[in-house]
Amino acid sequence: MKVAVIGYAVSNLEWDAEKTREETVFEVAKSALENAGVSREDVGTVISASTDFLDGRTISNCMLIGGSGAYLKDESKAEEDGMYAALYAAQRLMAGVHDIALAVSHTHSWIFNPHQVSQYMLEPWFDRQNDLINGITLAALQARMYMEKHGVDELDLAEVCVKNLRNAAKVPYALRKLHDITVEEILESEMFSDPLTELMIAPPCDGAAAVVLASENVAEEICENPVWIKGIGNSCDNYLRDRDLAKLNSLEIAARKAYRMAGIEEPFREIDVAEITERFAHQELMAYEALSFCREGKGRVLIEEEMTEVYGDMPVNPSGGALAGDPICATGMIRLIEAAKQIRGEAENQVDGCRTALAHAQWGLCAQKNLVFILGDEP
Amino acid sequence: MGLIKEKYEKTMQVEGEWNIGAYRYKAPEGYLDEFVKNFRDRKIIGTLCTGCGRVYVPPREICARCFQKITEKVEVSQYGEVLAFLVSPPLEKGKVVIAGIDAVQAGFLKEGEQIILAMVRFEGTSSSMVLPLLNAKPEDVRLGMRVKAVWAEECKGALSDLVGVEPAFDVRFK
């Protein structure tokens, strides 16, 4: 059973949004259904994604039934990135129980700063005893390990930010649109935790996203240009202390699974564009290697040779990625939507002749868990 | 509960807190207590997985790779290697609590000082610990440098006995 993306919607990404959580979700759910050309009655199952900690209430999907259109429907929630909601929705369609699924994801970071709670992701016995350990300092340690192992310097990280933030200038909903940013400005922005400066860290913000998925027969019937999900790979690594932080092993395994399912043998040649979640600048370079776009340790070369620019051989994050705006749970789903837009030819930074696209979402401290989707223009 | 401000026409803000009280985290027997008790004798204990021979410090009760329970315990070296480090912003009193005590008040870190956090892998182990790196200047720290454990003057068998690590050798970089 094949599954296709037939509609999507992204809300504006902003800090301190005027709309409430429910309104934002209602807006994206409604416009995603409109975009797909279906109504709420056609939808069989609804999956939402958000985290209770950031919503400030437990079982937070209960309050969202109205907004997400799940009233009296088969509904469930993923306490993870929105792309996992899309994964569960796709699996429900593949099981043959439903024909059309709606996946929504949202986070209002303004309600509660996500960096404030990153400490509670740590294990309580040892790591949480130390006040200085949190999501950002651990990412800085990871960056330091990676940079030392492969001779990467701060300039390379800044290059990643420059590429992504300049790309984001054209994207209407992005939070950080900096079309004339320079490497110097990135390095001179406020130092959060050496070597990571403010602009190298994805800015948490308010936002939501929704996608409509459909099974093979329905998608072909009601949609003119469905985007097909050709490969899925998912992998979760050990807790950060017991693994090699300088390498994204779980992403490598997830990518390999997805490539095998989609029949991709040479990722660099066969994939036209990649949309990846880089919460911190160094993670984009690490992802190049884990996704087999280059050999281990050579991620730096791709950015230096401008291969991952929109006009390059292997465009990565033409939408600006997570660095342009990070509505925690919706970030991965926005990557999926941007990848689908590239295949449909609707993207702002359109890559010419795009037929196969990759979308990636991460979850956990130092990208512990990774999910990869391969999208294509034919089933 | 109160209304905070009227910034927008369409939405208003309601203040709220989530006071869920204290949690009681459970640790398996012989996991945290034995690890910490051995601090009295200035010993670091890890667990040894009989499936793969990996040693975990701090102890782990389950080996994720072998999917089995770990029962063996071994003493590990006091010497280790710096895998990664970072330099914090200047410290403020009452802001940094490490292992239950205020580092500034306890006197082993000075106010206004910068603290170096190091990810340390003790010799022969497969996991790492994040500890403060003491008696070193930020510009002298290198990845892969050898460090040794620093103990409190009087060890009481508490997590705060292991104050941090310091460079094991007096190496001068030029």
C-alpha cells in the first residue's frame, strides 16, 4: 500500500503570536484540508504532535479536538516531532483501515521557553545534579567533539548559518529572514556556549503545521499532483553519555533504511533536495555525513564548495531549515512540507527538476532520535 | 491567577503555574547508593556488561547494546580523557548548584570565575561524565588531554565528593 501527501499548510512562525494554540492549529488544519480538496467528513484519522511540558497541561490533545478537526474521530497523539505524527498517520493508512489522514503539529514556545525545560530531559541521578548541563551546553560539547575530530572550525558553522538564513529571506513564514547576513555577524552575535553563538542556535518560536495523507487509490482519484512517500527510516540511539556524540549513528541507520525502501543506491546523485532539522549549526554538517552525501568528516567540504546552496549539486535546506525558525514540534513536519513543495514545484527557493526529496526530523538531546522520509513524484 | 496585560485585541493572557511538587525518582539497588558510598574511599565504581565487556560509569543497570541486565561491578581508573569541553559565562553566587551544593558558597569555585565543563571518559570505560575541569585555564585545555579525579578534602560518601577533574600532567603548550 502506497501513501501520498495530498495537502499541507504552515502557519506564520513568530515569537509571541497573537493567535492562541487552538486557533493556530485550526487555521493550519483547515487550510491543509482545503489545499488537499477534501472536507473534515472525508478524514478517517487525526494524529497530533506536541509536548505536554511545553503546552503546560497534560494530555494536551484533549483541548485540541475542535481545532484539529478530530471531533468524534479516530484520534491519537505523538509526544514528539510532527513528522512522527505523519509517520503514524502513514502507518494507519498502510494498514488499510483509513483512506485519508490528517497530521497536525504545533508548539507555542512563548508559553514556556523550551530551553528552560531541556534540563528535565536529563537523567535525574547524575546529570541533573549539575546546573550547567542543559540542551545548549550539551550541543556545544557535541559541536566541540565533532569539530576537533574532523578539523572543522567556527567559520564552517557560520557558513551553514549564512546559507540557511539567506535562503529563509525568501520564505514568507520564516522567523529569521536575514538576506544580507555575513559570517562575521554570525560569529559576533552573542556567545551562548562556546563555540555556539546566538545565530547558530535554532530560535524557538510559535507555529503549527499540518499535512493531509491519502492511500494510493484515493490519492490518485482526488489529487492532481500527489507527492508519494517512497521510503521511511526511523532509529533511536542510546542516551547521550553512552554513545559517540561526534557521529549521528541513528541518523545513518535511519537513512540507510529509507534508502533501501525507496531503492536509492547513490544518495548524492539520486536525491535532488534535502530538508533537514538542524537545531544547531554543526548538526547540519554531521547530517551530510550521516545521510551519505559525502564521506565521514567531509561535511565541511560540501559547505565550502557551495554544493548545498540552492544552485548547488546537492541543495540542503532551501527553506532555511530549523535555524530560520524552530516551532519545536512542528519543525520536522515543516521540513516534510517543504520537501513536498519542492516536488510539486511550489517552493520559494525552487530547485530545478526536483523529483526525489529527503525530509529529516530529529528528537531528543544531541539528536538522539532520527526519522527520514524519501518523497517522490511517482508511486 | 490574574490577567497580565492587554497587548492584543484578539487574545489576552492568563497567568498560570504548574506546581506539580517533588518527584521521587527510583534507582535500582546497588546503582546510585553503592557508586556514591565508594566515594568515601575515593573509589570510582562502574558496571561491567558480561555480554560485550563494556564498562559504564556512572553505573548502568541495563546494557542497551546487549539487551541484558548488568550485575558485575568493577573499580575504574581515576585517570581519564577529555572528550569535549566548554567554557561557561562568569559565575554568580546562588546560580550554580552542583550535586546539591552551591559551588560558589562551598568555595571551590570563585564568584566571577569562568567554569570549564568537560566531558570525561575514565580509562577503560565506554561512557562519559560531564564534570567541572579545575585548576586549568581555558586556553590550556585540549581535547584528548589526560585528567584525574579531584576529591573533596573530606569525603562523606556523597555525590559532591567528586568535585571534578584536573589536568593529570603539567604540560605547557607553546
